[in-house]
Amino acid sequence: MNAEEALYFDFTLYRLMLRLAWSEPHIRPRATALFVALVFIPLYSGTTALFYLLDNLSPSLHRARIEEPVFVVGHARSGTTLIHRLMVSDADRFNFFLLYELLFPSLVQKRLLRAVGALDRNLFGSFFKKKLVAAEDDALEGARDMHHVGLFVPEEDDFVLTASCIASTWVALFPGMPEFDVYYVDEWTPKRRRRVMRAYAAGVRRQLCLSGAQKIHCSKNPSYSGRIASLIEHFPDARFVVMMRDPREAIPSLLKMLEKTWRSQGWSEARIKRSIEALIVNSVHTYLYPLSVLEKHPQTKWTIVDYRDLVSQPKATVEAVYDALDIEMTPAVSSALEVAQQDARSHKSSHDYGLEEFGIDEAWLKEELRSLFDRFAWDAPAKEDGPPDPRKQHG
């Protein structure tokens, strides 16, 4: 059997999960983590692996090709979700995942779930889906203040690797940085990098079979900022959108979100503190590394999006992205962006925390990212809305 036909499972990261769980001094998170590692993961990954084997009975899977995919990268909390959801509203052109399709990545699983959804819609007027969404709204109300999540909402497709133990979501459940790492993939051995990329591509190809093989895959993954070189190696015709937001806003926003998650799970303060320190170093790398790699690949199409432009004038910004990546915008999509343009006028930031909360020296951060502070004028007074500055959009 070809290795690409089976589900890839990263035993290195799995062993780290077990070690982190066992060494946690607090009983509640240790018990939860051990249950996840010893019970949930074997069941979930084993079931997914069986369905992956069944997928190989589908001829369309072997014909599917990923051509000229678009990857939205950049620091978390920098607007990657907003621009991704604006772009994938062009559903006739782009392939993307809803969250439930990521949690059940097999082609057979997706087709079964869609069949159940069709029965619910045709026989019961979507009664069961409405009940599920209502229950989801109640359960996730407190978690949506920083990121709107839902089973039927477009989500970052790194989740497709959850069963492989290499999805960034595991970092939110197992705070063990810097040892427990799914970010610096470009620094892994070539063999391991290739396995990760093949596993990721296998998940994307299954979704293309479902939504339409002719579509362009549009991916949003902040954590993929650390695997830009691997993405270009595996997808030579890939295109990139790099989000840029003032790091004094984006970095503490990410740290606050993860700190809140880890504390709610009961992990020890020492482990949380060490992971936060590693994330600070990771954040600086996330700002600098994508540009350094892309500037070495003149054949690759890419563009930069300033967060301020995106929230103040989303229509013009997305049009600029389409133009930079040589994607034709249809009149229907242009009209839909007009609605987003109006909604953006009422946008209010909920940012209420800063660098000092996490012991980050602002002078140090400015020095580390001096070239970007100068390029994007993050210290300059806010200016009136205008067209996106082309000088910021490319290297």
C-alpha cells in the first residue's frame, strides 16, 4: 500500500503529549490530558485511519489535484480569519473547510454527514441542525469573544491534521512549548517535512473531491508561517497572502487567548509561563520569517495586507489581493464585498490588554521588528482612509 493512502500519525509528538500529561503536577489537567492521550486520540485517530482506507475506493480521490492554492498566513489575531472569510465567500471559486468537515476529514465521513444533513433538511426542515446550532451557541458563547467558531463556519484547515497529532490545536490543549512544537516545521528533517506536507495535501484533496476538483483551495493558518518553505516545496505554484497588524496588538491578543485557555484547564503556572515565553519568541519569528522566505522565491506570487486597510476598506483590500494573485473577481463577488464594506464602518476593536501584562518590553519588540515598524508606520498617527498602499503590498 502506498504510504500516501494511509493516515499519517506523528509518534514523536504523541510521545511528547504523553510525557507532558504524565509530568503535570496538577491532578485535573493531568487526568484530562491522559484521558485525551490514552483514550480519545487512539479512538479518534484509529477511526479516521480506517475511513481513510475506505476513501481509496473512490476513483475521484486519485484524480484530484491541488493547483495554485492560496495560503493566508501571518501572526494570529492579525486579521487572517477576516480576510479568509471574505475570500471564501466566493464559494464558486474557492475550496475551503467548515469546522465539522475538518473534524471528520475522511471523504466517506463527509459524504455520510452530508447525506444526513440532506435528510434533515428535506424531511424535517433542518430541525436537527437548528437544534445543534442553538446548543452550540449556548455552549460557545463565552469562547466567541475573541474568535467566532462553529461547526458550520469556515475554519483554518490545520485542523485536518488533528488525527495525525500535528495540528496546532494540540498546543492549546498541551502547553509544552518550546519542546512541544508544531510551528517550526521548516526546521524539521526533510523526511518528516515531506510526510507532514503529504498528510496535509491528502486532507485537502478529499475536500476538493467533495466541493469541486476545479476549485482553488484557500487556506488560512497562522501557524503555517513557520512552514512557508515546506509549502513552496510541496506546492510550487502556491500563492500567499501575508497579514500584518501592529504587534503591540496582535501578540498580546494571542497570548491572552492561550493563557485564558490553559488557565481554564488548570495547567500549572510554571508550564503556562514557559509556554508564554516561547510564544513571544515565536511571535517575532512569525512576523519576520514569511517575508524572508518569500523574498527568496521571485517565482511565487504573494502580497501583504495591512490589517488597518482590511477593517477600514475590505472591498478595496480584497480586490487588491485578487489582482496581486492574478485571480479574476466576478461582479457577484464584488457586490457581496459592498456589504462587507458597510459592515466594516461599525467595526470596533475589543483590544484591552498590552505588552506589559506579559512582561514584554516595547523597546525590545520595536528593535526586533524595526524594519516592519518603519515600513508600516505603526507609531504614526492614524490617517484618513485611502487606497491600500502598494509599497506595503510586496517585498
